[in-house]
Amino acid sequence: MKYSQNWNIDVVFPGIDSPELKTAFKKAENKNRALTAILASLKKNSSNEKIIEAADALQTAEAKLDTIGFYLTAWSSTNYGKAEAGPKFDLLSKILINYGVQEQKWGKFLAALPEDRFNDFLSDKKAQPIAFILKETREQAGKLLDEKTEKLIKEFQVDGLHAWSAHYDTISSGLSTSYTDENGRIQKVSAGQALNLLDGISDNNARADLMQNYEKMWGKAERLSSDTLNHLAGARLTEYKAHGITDFLEKPLELNRLSRASLDAMWNTVAKNEDMLVKFFARKAKLLGLASDKISWQDQTAPVRVPGYKARTLNYDQAADFIVKNFSKYSKKMGAFAQQAFENQWIESEDRSGKQPGGWDESIPTLKEDRIFLTFTGSVNDAATIAHELGHAFHSHVLYDLPQWRQNYAMNVAETASTFAETIINTANVEAAQSDAEKITLLDAKIANATAMFMNIRARYIFESNFYKERQKGVLTPQQLNKMMAEAQKEAFSGALAENGTHPHFWTSKLHFYIDDVPFYNFPYTFGYLFSLGIFDWAQKQTDFESAYISLLRDTANMNSEELAKKHLGADLTKPDFWQSGADLIKKDVDQFLSLTEKL
């Protein structure tokens, strides 16, 4: 079947300047005014019905604002660098500030309820589906400052935290570079295209030339980027200080509903198991024909060279059919959902200029649908990326019948569903290999996930931790940031990188460091990856995996990470055993790769 590589977002709003979008903004402003009146009328002796009415109104408003936010993000991602969405993002930010004020009023109302009255409300049948969120909101409201100060903080975010994040998009959208390809031709590419190419260029010289020029390109933007990163972090730290938060990891852990003990157990296990990946990279360096047994930054996901075998590529339709087929082996509902996404144009995958780098999935709450954004270039990695984003979308899909707040799962468990879906496809690729040469190539692509989560992501975490420690003392220069990043990469890769093989400007080239609403956009990926490996292993032992898996997904916004693992997997995340079970699965792949390539 022939699938379109362009998504359909006109069903949301027909255009960035459409009357429908203007009307949606107007309705959102009116809804905020209505919320103000509803919340102002709440009293300690208000009936349960009246309190539920306020909760429903807040959730309805959130869904509509999220839909507007989705459209602006989607339009901007496919019209990268165009300015039309800027004023609308600004307007949305102001509406969201007012909505945030109402959320805080709601939290303060819950916090002010006497314990017995609050428990009586929780026992109401209509409150029970959101009881966990209500308790969480009440607890967090206890940390809030007075209403006037909190409102002022949110207003400052428009030209502070949010503005600095948006400024990064302005910087990156105007960047481009060039490189000499394997045929000696000069190719001009945007920043986004360069990033995608670095994952798949097989020629060592072309890949190295692109990396060198990519590093130089970001070097030219380092002063603007360092200003942006410093002030974004500074704004965040100032807010933390105002709320009495002294540990910069407190908020990221809270957002992920994860304990520090679980995070430490995970990273300690990762560090203890990196040696197997150092051996993998040493063998990969040999297969790539590099000068030593060390790799450089651009070699992490480069396709290996196996004598007599040419790396397999897929067209988009082949990738789609392969995903649907293999999803269906684990869950008929997953397979049917993926088919629906391809047929209904929920995925934007065309490889062209003018697109934002990277990939993502976002929900459209008012439609109860998702849309996926990425750039498909035909590599095996790209097919896995589609599967990854479809995993996110399926997660949303099984929650759409629940209240809006039950759909607000944390990032770490969000990455679980996506990485599980990706693992299905990577495993299927290896199993379908028709020769040892093909199996080596596919194992290489599969193990790339492990190296990303254990080394690349860990380097980001180490850098960001060190950056925030130093940022508390003052502003850092681009030179300091370059040094800090190179050192983080060397530590995380445990000697696998060549002396000059780091990417010092990764702190400026990586979008994730500049996201305003989610600090530490790194460790949740590794959590999700290892958690998904645990689920993959668990799946092999289930008689009715589909029902058990969907049950787990439906609980992801209904309890913290530790409770979720205990209830559905019988696992203790604060202990190394669970995390080690995931590392052991990786070792099987690495051992197979080393065995197959021993005589090459």
C-alpha cells in the first residue's frame, strides 16, 4: 500500500492565520475568565458536586489549550524559521499563565481543605478516577508562594524562561553548513538535515567532514547559545530558590514521579555495565576501518561495513508494513493502531529542507488523536524511530477514554511505551536477517539504542548536572561549556572515544538542553529504555500480554514510578536487580555481535 509522508493537521485548524484558530484563542480566553469565577466560588463547605465541576472545567480548558499548542508546534516544525507563529506562541503563553494561576488556586483550595473533608471528597465516585492526581496536587500546592507572587513569576516566564527557549529555535533555524560527499560533491544542508545525515552516512571521510563542519557551524553560534543556556538555567534556578528548592534535581524527579534512590540505582547499574559497550565500539571501529580501536562522535550510529554486504535500506511503505506486521505479533491492537496512523496521515516523515531537526509525537486532546513528526531517510534506524513515536501515540490512544489528568503521564514512563515499540522492531529486524552479514548490520543498529542510553544520554546527564552546579555560582563562558561537555563525553564513554573524537559543542547543538518546561531531558530516556527491556522480557512470559500491557499503560499517570513497577512487574526500582536484568539483555546482543564479527 502507498502511504503519504505528509500529515494531515488541517483537520485541527486549516491554517496559521485561519479564523478557526483565532476563534479558538478567543474561546480559550473566555474559558479562563469562566474558570476564575468557578474557582472563586469554591468554599470549604462546597459540595462534592461543585468541586468536581471545577475539576472538569480545568481539564476541559487544558485539553483545548493543549490542542492549540499542538497546532502551533506542528506548523512551526514544518515551516522552520518562519515567523508567523511567533506572536501566536506569545499569546498562548499569556493564556497559559492565566490558566496556571487558576491551577494554583485549585491546588491551594485542595490544600486548605481539612484532612477529613478532603478524604470525604476523594471517596466520591466521580473523584476516584483522579484521586492520585488530586493528592499530588494538594501536596505540591503546599510549596507555593502567595497568589500574587506566583502570578508574577508566571508572567516573568513569558519573557524569561519561555522566551529564552524560543530564542534557541531562532538561532538554530537559521544555521546551515556543507560537506563533501563520498563522490567528491559539495552538499549544502540545514542544521536538521546535517543531524539526520550524521546518523546514516557510511563513508568515513564524508561523515568526518560533515561532523567537522557541523561542529564549526555550532561554534559560530556559541555566544548566542551560551547566553541562551545560561539565562534559561538562571531563570529556572531563581524560581527554585524562591520556592525553597536547593537541589536542582528535586523538580525533575518530581516531574517524573521518581525517587532519587531509583535514579541512583539506575545510573550505578549503567556505569557498571559500560565495559561491554566499550568492547562493542572497539570492534565497530575495526569494521568501519577507522585508524584505531576508538570511535569519534559521528561514528556512534554509522552503519558497519561487512565484506560483501551492502547496508539495507527501506522505502517508507516497506517500513510501515514491517512495523504493522511486527506490532501485531505482540498486540493486535498495537498493529491496528499503527495501520490507522499510516492510512490516516498522522505521520509527517518527508525528507526536505525547512523542517525542524529531530522527531516527536504529540496528542491532540480534543480530537483524541496523535500526530508524529520526523524525517525518514530510508535507514533501518529511521524505521525504528517511526516505531518509537508510534509507541508514544499508542500510549496516548489507550488513555483517551480516561479523564484529561489521567493522560498526563510523566516523561520517564512515556519513554517506556515508545522504547518498547522500538525494541519490537529492532528485534524483528535481527530475527529476519537472511545472513550473518545482515544480522551483524542489524545487531549494530539495535545496540545503537543501548550505546545511546548508556553513554550518549549519560554524557548529557553528567554535563547538565555539572552545568547546574556551576551555574549556581555564576554564568559560564562558551569555552567552559565546551570543556565541560567534552569531559562529560569522555567519562560517559569510558575510553571508547578517540582523543579528538568528542563533540564539544553538543551543549549548543542539542535541542533538549533548551526545552523550558522539562529540565533534565535526559535520564527519563534511559529509565524508559531499561524499563521497556524489563517489559519486553516480561512480555515473553505473559499468557495475555496485550491486556496486561494496556493495564500497565493506563496506570502510568495514576501512581509513582516505584508503585507502577511493583504493581505490574513485581519489581523494586531502588535495587539494582531490575536494572541489571535489562543490562543482561543488552549483553546478549553484544556477545552475539562480537562472536559474529570475531573473524572479520
